[in-house]
Amino acid sequence: MSSSPVPAAPGPLHGIRVLDLTRYLAGPYCTMLLGDMGADVVKLEPPDGTRDFGSGAEGRANYFYLSVNRNKRSATLDLQQPDGRAAFLRLADRADVVVENFRPNVMPGWGLGAAALRARNPRLIFCNISGFGASGPYAQRPGFDQIAQGMSGLMSVTGTEQPTRVGIAIGDILAGIFAAYGISLALYHRQISGAGQEVTTSLLEALVGVLSWSAGIYFATGSPPPLAGNHHPLAAPYGVFRARDRAFNIACGNERQWRELCRVLSLPELVDDPRFGAALMRVANRADLTAALEARLGARDASEWVTVLNQHGIPAGPINDMAEVFADPQVRARGMYVELPHPELGVLKTTGVPVTLSDSPGTVRALPPALGADTDAVLSANGFSADEIAALRRARII
């Protein structure tokens, strides 16, 4: 059984008009979040846009593009040409939000920066997402996720034997989330003040902003924390353990859960063992503790232990691959697996909306658009005449 999009009341951003100039992942993820919540997102792309980053599905649709561009419309516009930039200014005059993820000097170089656009449309919210931020010595560097993961310190605490990147482009995703968060706050502030503003974030800022206890350990001790591996640096037993058939997770977050784990595993002697008397002692003696637990956990399969431990209030869960994730009944129950009819793929499988509003929920309503599918409709709705649209097409600006 699969979820399918259903008509719903307009989302909380219904009526907000967004011009999306973004590419790759961080920017498109941001504007997808806005589109999920009801904004009218118009993706503006060059007429010869190829959308060729990443691999396609069976040589046809590109899943890199498909994964972050639902709930949008597509219009083509060549900003390299003066008439294309003039057309963009007319669109921006009627927009609520402009989102772009060029390096910080690109849009101002075209005369389309935040100051120029907001001088014409003071209610406009202009958002730039970059690799390293809108100012500072690295502002003009090109930025990609793995570079930011390394520079942010994230890779220094990820892995077991050497620094390791997170398996998804987490810097891009977090920057997209923070950008959508900032835009939403700016929209709220505009309700009060009547004025728009500029919103900036970057992959580096997003990753540094979520370092949480890893940064806290450094601030408290003056020493950078080591690789965290598969176990929590501040608690034990809290990490990956091997059962008879496969590894799974146990997370004892307090002393009650620790004692209950020992009881369920019939290992009461561990509670009184001086090596394991307190959380920090268990962390210091983690190797001995893990060996003692795994000697008992190896008697049963991971799925059995997950069931038994959760029945006794001990947090435990499987380490799912992607097939297992999207077959999981909880993932399905929360609408996080969605299928949409697709003209090339037959069915487009995608993730759902990860936050639920009781009265104005977001929805997965529309497929990622074909390049330029909505160009005429977008321009016409923004005051362009049929003759003007035809002239732009003859000049290959659209």
C-alpha cells in the first residue's frame, strides 16, 4: 500500500509567490519546502537548462532533480541577456520571495541583487544560499557539500577509523531547511512591519550551527572531540550492538533504562560492577561493556531484541536500509512514502512532508515540472502580453 496526494486546505504559505533561481540541492530543497506548504514556486531556468547533475533513472528522468523539485512550476528565462534581466525585474516586482544560490557577487553583478530588487519592491524577501556565507574571506569560493562537511568539523567527529562524510548531502539539506526557516520568519516579520528583508545562510553556517554537544565538548575542555563512531560520546550503552543476525541500536539514556537492560538480559552483575557504576565510567570502559552485552545479545536476532527491549521501555531499533525504511509501517503511517503517477517512470516514488500542521498541512500535490512547462502562463499572469512573450521566444530569452 502506498500513500497518494490528496486535496487539502491551502497550506500556510498559500498566496506567497516565490521566484526560484536555485540549482543543485540546497536551494531547490528550500523552495520545495516552501512549495509543500502552499507557496506558488516558479522555478526559473535557462532555456537550454539540462538538469544533468547526478544520474538519471533508466536514462530518462533524473532522480537528483526529481527528489527536490515537486510542487513547483517551471519557466525559462535567460538572465545572461539584458532583456532577460529586464523581464526578471518585472517578475520580481510582483513576487514575495526571491531565492538564489549563486555565489554572493553574481546577482549584484547582473543588477539583480537584494538592494536593487528591494528598492523596486520593498516588501520583497531576498534569500541567498551560498557555500560559506555572504561575507568573510571565503564568501566568493565555490561551495559543495563535502567541502563544507570537512570545514565545519562534522567529518572530524564522524566515522570510526578516519573522518567520514555523512552519507547524504547533509550540509545542503540543512542549509535549505535554515533558508526556508529564515524566509518564513521574514514573512512573519513583514506582516508586522510591512517591509521585506534579506535572508542569508550557507552550507558552512548550517553545519556549524548544529554541532551541538561536539562543539560543547570543545568549549568545555579546550580539546577537539575525537571520532564518535557508532556510539554516543557521553552515554553508554548507547550505540550499535551485534545480535545473532545483524547489528542494531540500543540507546540507554538514563540509569533506569541501564538497569532495566541488565535485568532483561539477565546480567544483574553488570549493575554492581564498579567499571559500569555511572554513565561516564561506562563510557570509559565501553569496550568491556560492549563485549559483555554482545555475548548475550548474540543469542537472538536483532528483530527479536528490538521487540523485547521496547516492551520494557528500553529504546532500541533496527538499522534499516532504504528498502526497509520505505516498507516500515510507521513511515507509511506518517505519510512519509508517496507515489505519484509519472509520464516517464510510470510511478514517481518520493518522500512525504516531514512536518504536520493540524489545520493547514503541507501536501505533495504536483510532479516536478518539465523544463519551461509554465513559461507562458507565468509571464502572462505577470502582465506580459502575447506579443512580448513571442518576442522573448524569438530572441531565445525564453
